[in-house]
Amino acid sequence: MYLLQFFKYDHLPEHLKEVSKPFCDLATQVAESLPSNPESTTAIRKLLEAKDCAVRAKLFESNS
């Protein structure tokens, strides 16, 4: 699934990798276990939104 590319985290600093990795693992599990249809795409897209929020929260913590 094309959205999985946005869950990659190897390029991130260590403190952001630890936040991103669980989302990548879950997105991969969802993509592998559900049929490819609009609902599974929406589930992964919303997971991507959640991952982005979690990374920003970690960044905000670092800048506080």
C-alpha cells in the first residue's frame, strides 16, 4: 500500500524513532491483515495522522 512509505522512520533521530516505530509496525500489520479497500485505506490514513501528531508532540516536548 502506497501510504506505508510515510511510516518509515530510519532517517529520524533516536528520540523520534521510538515514537514512530510502533505506528509503522501497526500500519504494516493492518495492511497485511485487512483486505485492500477504502476502509482499510482510511484506517491507515488515520493512523498516519495519529503518528504525525505523536511525533509533533515529542518535538514540542523537546523544544519546551
